[in-house]
Amino acid sequence: MAQGKDVRVTVILECTSCIQKDINKEKASTRISRYITEKNRHNTPNRLELRKFCPYCYKHTIHGEIKK
């Protein structure tokens, strides 16, 4: 039944405030909070942004979808 692309895709969410703090530092920083989740491609065609807890900032921040 499914033709071509799957409807549900796995996405990676990354803390936006950790990225802004590490702008002048090394790009491959290990202190960036990341979450893995799924989204429905038809219902959410744009990039996903959720408010999640960041253990490095020690508060709830916006986590945005990144490319794989």
C-alpha cells in the first residue's frame, strides 16, 4: 500500500540555546542536548520545535529539528 516515502519519520531535536552558547567554540561539542522522536510527515511538513528539558542548561528550552 505505501508508495515511496513513509508517513512517519524519525527526527532529531537539538537544544537551540546550547548551540547559541557554543557558536565560537568547537563545532563537535558533546554538551548539546538531543532528543529522538517521530513525526507525521503529512501533518507536520515544516521543521518541528518542541519545548524539552536540557540537562546542560538545567531548564526547559526550545529544541529544534536538525538534519540527519
